[in-house]
Amino acid sequence: MPRSELSSTTLKVLHTTTYRFNEHVRLLPHRLMLRPRESRELRLISCNVTVTPPAALTWAHDVFGNAIATATFQTTASNLMITSVAELQLDAVAWPVFDIAVSAMSYPFHYSDDDWTDLGALAFPQFSDTAGVLRNWARMFVRGSQTDTLSLLKDLSVGVSEAVRYQSREDEGTQTPVETLNRGWGSCRDFAVLFTEATRMLGFGARIVSGYLYNPEQRSIGSSGAGSTHAWAEVFVPGAGWITFDPTNRSLGGFNLIPVAVACDIRQTIPVSGSFVGSTSAFAGMSVEVFVTS
């Protein structure tokens, strides 16, 4: 497909999260991040969130512009099911060309004072690297005193997948970048955090993105079917703006990615979070099902 050709696809995302309890519990407010982010490349046709038992939903936007729903309950329950159904049109360039500003074509470069101020925490590492393990690893991809900026970022993204073997993890939380490098394996969220933190070590502004991977031919890593939840990253480059990198799949651009949330720290992108009041043995388990279809 030519680089300038758009791939326009209408998609449906079904995301169901189910919690099971051994007794009736009192459900405290739950925070839901399930509404895809609209943009020039993504047009949201509809999005419906349903909760069982019934809950009052109030909507707001966080500091990053993510749509947040808060579910408030008035009854006890032994099961909680949260279902999001979104229909959207994804118009993305399969092989994007980025109009990078002349001042930023070669690394290192300096952000403008305004950009640097606005990027704020997005330009500073969020994890400790006292021994310099991550910084030294990231510096290996800098080819001399002047390096092509986009090539550097591409090499770094590919370098993540060369250094780390993909392994799905069902447990919560994310490994630190140094843990991922030392262990040599991780999930898509570990890949995204490693890449994001490495670019910040080099002075870039970067953010974590969570959402869905559309994988109809099942060629992409991170999905056992045609779609799944996924995590990737975006790096801010003057002129081009936010450039999407999926280090898990060594891909550039968002032609098969459906963003839901962007944040400084991946802990801020959890799709469903909340708590309950009950006995210590009340929680029986949870399950998540995601289908992305055209």
C-alpha cells in the first residue's frame, strides 16, 4: 500500500470485565476508562457503557483529556459486570510520513521553551535508574554526535523487541524498565514502559498509550484473536507532533491501534479500577474479554 494511502475501517470493540465474589459485597465507586479517544484518525460513531448491577455513571475528562466515567452503586452484589461497546471509524496511513521540523531532524535537539514547559513530567523518567543501566542501554542507539531523529526512535523501538521476549502476563502491575531488561521478557505494557522511559532518558517527551490492537490476520504480537487490549507509546517530535510507536510489534503509526487513554505513567491508564467492602475471602476472581471486529 502506498505511504499516502489511507486505510479506512469501521470497527466494533466489545470489552467486558466481570468480577465474582463469594458473598454479597458493597461496591465502592469504580473508575472506568473505556471510551476511545477521538482524533483526526479516529471518529467515534457510538460508545455505550453498561454496568450490572445498575450504577449511576458520571463523566469527566482528566488532565490528559481522557474520558473518565465514575460508576456509583446503591446496592450490594455478588457479581459485577462492566461492558463497553464502541463503534468507530479508523482512518490511518499505513506507512506514515512525518513532517519533522528542520530544527529537530537531527538528534540531539532542543525543544522550544513553550514545548518544554508544556511537556513537563512527560519528559522526565518515572523510574529510578541509579546504576545507569537504562541510560547506558538507551545511549547505545545514538550513532555519533548527530543522529537522524526518526531513525534513532525507530532503532530504539526495534531494540526493545530484540532485547526482550514477549510473554503475556495476567498479573497486575508493570515491571520496571531495568527489571524488563534484566529478565529479558515482558508483556506489551512492559515493552511500552521500557521504550517510553528509554526515550525520556535521551531527553524526549513521551507518553504511554493504552487501548486496543486490531489484529484481523493475527500477525501482530499481543493478541490471541482479532483484537485485544494493548499498550504502546507516543513520542513528541517538533513539526510531526506525537508519533506512535508500538515496540511490541516494531510498528510505526497507528493504523491498527485504537487509543483509549494517554498518560505519563501506565498506572494512570487502567481500564477499570475500584474497590469493595466485604470479608477478606469475598473476592473470587475476575475475567476480561475483548473482541475487535470489522
